[in-house]
Amino acid sequence: VERAQTDGEVPDTVFAEFSRSDKGWASGKIEIEDDAEIIDIQLIQGKPNGFTVTLFDPQGAIYPCEPSSFTIIQGMKIGSATLPMNVCVEALSTELSKQCIIPFAGLEKNKPLPAKGKQTFRTQNELRPGNSEDLFEIRIFESEEPYSRALPKEWIGTILVTGEDLPQFLPKDSEVEITIELDASGLMKCSCYIPYLDESIDKESPARTQQDIPAEKLEGDIEKTQNSLSLLSDETDSLNANDVDSLEAELDEISNLLAQGRNDRDRKDQVAGRVGDVIKKIDKLRDQGLWPKTVEELDAALARVTQTQQRLGDDKTAEAIEQMQMQANAIKQAKDTKNANLLTEAIRSLDFYMVKEDTGFWASYIVSFDQNFGIYEWNDQTAARRLIDEGKKNLATAPSKSKLEAIVHELFRLMPDKSEPIGGVDLNLLRH
């Protein structure tokens, strides 16, 4: 237990439990005496053995730890090199409603090389063919903490797709499927597939090493961090003024430090590290300010899915809700804002999964579209009217869930992307 390297309070007494992933063995709770302990574990012969690690206090409250899992391959084997960090791309997360670094599935920390990861993003602006100023920027980071803020010291390079790479016009909000491959030596290859154009673009990837950070970029990072702190002060009433003043003074000191050595790489690396530390402190203050609202949204999602379970659920969904409730309790104890938001989205998805199996859900859309027909900017009003009338006819005879669902999906396709959700349901969720 590394107390000096841990944020927050650590209990005086800590218990650990190791569980093998096949559920065939667990250590039970073992006290870690004097912050260190040797624990024997049982391995299955001749195969990989995965284990999860859980830490508890004497009252049974769960504490997050690193690592939270590990794998041992039983027998003699020369291990291949592994990824030292998660490989991520900076993007706007719609689930977390913030700009953060999104990990690539398959390129997680400790993944053996060679490895391959894939993730889909959307363009934030249009790209005109032949125009070098129209950019889709892929900023790559190596980080211990996926879904955290992008930190200057974790940036390893940028890949640019421009209008010069495209044969045709690419609208804003188009999907781009990014694939990154790492060979055994850690060299990267990057490919971008654009479904809208059915076009693949291979790009030169930065070497998987920390690059020299331009002084101008660090100045921009300092300015953005100062703006984030000011915005946080305006948004949150519960902040401690001394905390804000201390961070403002630290940013001024960092700015002066950069001015004294703009061409000194060691100085710039020091500045990048200190900016990252300030960003983490700001995020911690933000999480503390947003925590009550986060808990409120989590509890509301649990209450709603519980009501839906009573009407429409089965044993399988009941078990899933029970597990989510246990996760929610652990997250509340840890005051983990990030995982609380992710769990809230998962609960809402489960709720929608149950609701969409109800014929009445799709019938309510037909009725709502009929009553509010004139408020929507239909791409084709005649086609929309015909579909709604077809749905009303189905309702008046023998309502069919599959038929009504198909009609509602067709109606959504006739609506522009700016149309608002109805009843709290995301139209994009239905489109997909």
C-alpha cells in the first residue's frame, strides 16, 4: 500500500481479496499488515490465469486500487513486451459530456505486443476535398487514466487528416474509424476508414515516444488551464477561495518558469508535468462540486429502471439491476464521478432495452408524431404522413411491435439531425 502516492484517505487497516477469473478460487479477505503482504494464489496448469484485486476497509467498504487485475501464464514462457500505458485519443465524450482521452479497445495498459486497437469518432467540422486547412486532428496520448483530461506530458504525437487526403466532400459529424497497430518493437501504424466515402486513408504515425513539446503549445495549455479554473469558479459556488487562489498562483509561477527557458527541453517537460498536476487538481475540485448532482442523476436512473423492471423486466434484467445497485453503492462510497456517469448511462441503456420491447412504447411515438406533425421539419412530409397513417392503421387493427418499431425508425430517418428527443430518448440511439 503506497500511502504517499495515493489521493484521498487510506484506512489504517486494509484487507485484500484475490479472485481468479474462472470463479474457481478466491483468497478470501486477508489483512495487509504494515502495508505489505505476501499472498499465495492457485494457478491452473498450462494456461493464462486472470485475477481481480479488491481492497476493503474493516467495515467492508471497497477502495479502488492499481492494478485492479493481473494475469499470470503458468509454466515457462518468455514474455513479450507490453504497453506501458493506455493508448488514447483526445475527443469529446458524449457519455461523460466532457473533452477527455478515449482509450482504444485492444491497446490497454499491459497489453502484450504486437497489439491492435480500433475506435470510432466523429468529425467536428466539414472537410472539403483538396483544402489543406480543413482538418480532422487525431491527438494521441499515453496515459495511466483513460477518460481523464488530456495532459501535455502524456501527448506522444498528432496525426492529421486534411481535405487534401479526401476524394469528395465529407460533412460535419461523419464517422471516422481509426485503427492503430503496434508491432513488437512498439512502432505504430494508423489507418482511418471513412464509411461515408467508403475510403481508407493510411497515415504516418508518430513513434511511440515522448516528443518535444513546442513552447507555444505549452503557453496555450497554460491559458486553457487558467480559463478552466475561471470557468469552474463561475459555475460552482461551493469552491474554497483559498484553493482557487493557490492554483492561480501556481499557474503564474509555471508561466514564468516557461518564459525563463522556452528552448530548454528539460524545462518544458517540467512545465508540462506541473500543468498536468494543476489540471488534475482542477478536475478534483470540479468532481467535488458536481458530485451531488451526479449522485442525483444516478439515483434517478436506478429508480426509473426499477419501475421499468416491475412492469417489463425478467429474471435476467433483475439480476443486472441488482449488480448495478451494488456497483452504485461502491461508487458512492468512493465518490467516483467518472464511473458514476458511466454507470448512469449503462442503467439508462438497460432501461431503454426493456422499454423498447413494449408495444405501447412504439405506439406512443406514432401518437406523438401524429399530434405534433407540424412542429417537425420533415425531409419529406408526404412520406412522413404516409408512415404515420400506416402506423395508426396498425394500431387500430392488430398492433405489431416489430411493425410499429420499423415505422418509427423510418420516421426518424425523415427527420433532420437537429430534431429534439421525445420523452427523454436520444434519437441517435434509435437511429443506430
